[in-house]
Amino acid sequence: MHLFKYRGDELFAEDVPVEKLAEEYGTPLYIYSYNTLLRHFRAYTDAFNDYPHIICFAIKSNANSAILRLFAKNGGGADIASGGELYIALRAGIPPEKIVYAGVGKTEEEIRFALRSRILMFNVESADELREINRVAGIMNIKAPVALRINPDIDPETHPYIATGLRKHKFGIPIEDALEHYRVASRLKNINVVGIHKHIGSQITKVSPFVDALKRVLILMDKLSIQGVNIKYLDVGGGLGISYRDEEPPLPKDLAKSLIPLLKGRRLTLIIEPGRSIAGNAGILVTKTLYLKRGEDREFIIVDAGMNDLIRPSFYGAYHHLLPVIRKKRDTVLCDVVGPICESGDFLARERELKRVKHGEHLAVMGAGAYGFSMSSNYNSRPRPAEVLVKGREHFLIRERETYSDLVRNDRIPGFLR
Ligand SMILES: *Cc1c(COP(=O)(O)O)cnc(C)c1O
């Protein structure tokens, strides 16, 4: 459930007309709904209320400081995948004891930063990484809290690029090898084994892959406990899907209902790492129609948002609803909605039946709150969009639109060229 709805023929973000925001802040523009974000976050805390848990928002889905602060204020933690994400999380006020750190390529510098910050745990993805964390912790004369990320070999039945829990993927440690890795980990002097982690993919629209993966992990945990390895934190990852088109994904409460009974009698703290299911439908991208052009078998609607602003359609072939910001009575045309970038892959929608739009009119790209701005780039030297947070009748700029000078801020011209 989100709060981007029509009132009459005008699209609103909570109680503010989207048209007004587009005029005030310019386009392309990311708009987030505070009450949607909060509602989605609370859907998790309410669902898992009966079991000790931490909701660690996956920062890679949306790294805006104001949004992270919102979660921090409501007891949220963070799932991070880089030193940069750690920096942003801490600065937004997320307590280090609620931060978990995954990712296959942690550098020494990043490991030091995380150890210094006293994060809850590293979700370790390989034996090599484990040794490196042990070594760095040794130099710092501390013990690194560690979970091993287990690859349970479960097919989440999602887009191949966002499945992560199959044997063929780079993520985690194959479940068959996990016992051996835990044995090694528990012998390392500067490693403190505290948890177990899995994350099988993203945009998962059924509960069964989560249940199957958890069952496999629990069998492993029982074997570990026989070996005297005591797990405190069970991190089940994120990955719950959202409705982009007509999907009907389970809700956090459905997930809780299936998972919590499996944990009966175990004294654990559950960690959940949702990203998309909290932020995805809490944000839209507003774009302006620049030109119309008749193609051979379809029309092109050329808009001012490109693949650098929202890469999901180009990258994953992802579907996003496109809605007119002001609804008009018009006939329907078959069209491609494309951006200004010099790539044929630069589109927001392909072969879409849309009501005709005219020059200067705004379109809203729905479901753009996760993996939208966070995956944006400056390709074609385009300053990245502004971000606005709407709360009831109020609206706040939470990230300024980049300027041309931002584009060259870090460039240096060597002396011999001056
Ligand atoms: C990306 C990621 C998440 C979040 O996934 P969503 O599908 O956005 O919920 C959680 N945990 C890890 C380790 C991830 O890589």
C-alpha cells in the first residue's frame, strides 16, 4: 500500500499534488512518501513483534540520509555492503550494534572501518575473507563478530540478475561446505562466531523459497550446535518482492507467520534485511515530456529522465507503471517511453499502451523508491535528480539536484596541459 493516489484527475503524493512538486523542484525528480516508508517499516516490526529481531534496512536500495534517519528513529538497523554505506548509516544515526555487513569484496580499509565502528557482525562470504578479517582484527587486537553467509542453493524464481542463493552464484559459502568453514572460523584467534546469514535474492513473490532456505539453514544450525558452535543471530536476508505490475507478493506478516513457527524453542535474535519491500513503492520518479516522435510501428515519447536516473528498465528489463500526473481524456497509443541518452537501451517503457501525452506534461514512474536513485549515475554528464520527501501536506528537499560544477568537482587537469 502506498500513498501516491489520484484525487480527481490529479496524482497526489500524500496530500501534495505531484504537479506542484514537479513545478517547484523541477524534473527529473524523485518523490518519496514519508508515511508509506514508515508504514512499510512498521509492517515488519509489527509482523516480527513476538520474536526478538532487528530490521536492518538494505541501504543499497535507497541510501538517502533523511530516509535512513527515519528508520534509525524508529529502531531500525542497516544491512551494508561497503564502507560508503557504513559511513552513511552511522552518519544518519543508525547504531553500529544494529549494522550487518555483507558483500563478497570487503577491502582491508573497509574491514578496519567496520571493526573500529563496532558493527554487530560481518556476513562473511568466503574462507579468504574470513582469514583477512581475522588478520586485520589481530592487528587491531580485537575479536571480529562474524556470521557466515550460507548459500543454500535455493531458486528464488526471480530475475536471474537478482537471484543470489544458487550454487552457481558468487555469493556466500556453499551449504555443503559450511560445517568445515565454521570449524575453521571457530578456531581463529580474532574471530568470534556469532551468527549465520543467508540472502537468496530479490523481488521474490512467494513465501516458499524463504521457508525452504530457512529449513536448510536450521538443519545446519543443529549440526553446528552439536559441534559446540553457538549461533546468536540468525540473519534471513531480504528479498521480499513488491507489486510493479500485477504481482501479488506476500506481506511481511505472511513471511513472519511462516518463519517464526520454525524457530520455536530456539533462543535467537532474528535479523531481517528488507530493502525493496520497504522503499520500492514508497517512491516515484517524475519526468517531463520533451518531444514526441513517430516511429515505424510505434510512437516515441521522449522524456527528460534517462537510464542514468533509473536504470532498472534497461538493466533488468524491469516493468514500471507510468501514470500521467494529470489525467486527461485521450486516446491510447502504442509507444516507447525513452530518455535523452545516446543508447538504444535507454528507455523507461517499451511497447506500452499509454494515453497520449503532450509536450511539457509530466509522467510518474511508479515503484521507483528502491534501486532508483541509488543505482543512478552521471552517464552522458547528466547531473543526478533532486529527491523530495512528502509528509502529509509538507514537503522537504532531501537531496539537492546536482549541478554542472558537481560533474567536474573531482577532475584535475595536469600541469603540462594548462
Ligand atoms: C540486496 C540485499 C538485500 C535487500 O534485498 P531486497 O530485495 O531489496 O529486500 C538484503 N541483504 C543482502 C545481503 C543484499 O545483498
